[in-house]
Amino acid sequence: MHFQLKKKMMNYNLVILNLKMLILSIYTGSFKLQNINLLIAKQYFKCFCWSKWSWKKYNC
């Protein structure tokens, strides 16, 4: 369980990092970068949301 929680926090930190990059890319007007980060952020949000309901679906 401790390992799962650590993994959860690691993925959460990646979401935060990607959101920061997304905001930065919007400000710099680099839409290619923005789209890449949006895809990454969506992927991690999917994992993060699933983690609330099921531990099994957390592995992505």
C-alpha cells in the first residue's frame, strides 16, 4: 500500500509538472508544445481519476 501511495504521488507530481509546462506554453504561444503537454496531462489525469475509484486501473 505504501508503494502504491508513493507511485500515486509520483504521478500526481508529473501532472503538476505538465500543467506548469502547459501554462508556460500557452504564454509563450507555442501551440505544438501545448498540444503535446495537453495529451500528456490528459493521460495522467485519466490515471489520477481512476486511482480514486480503483487501485487496479491506476497502472497505465
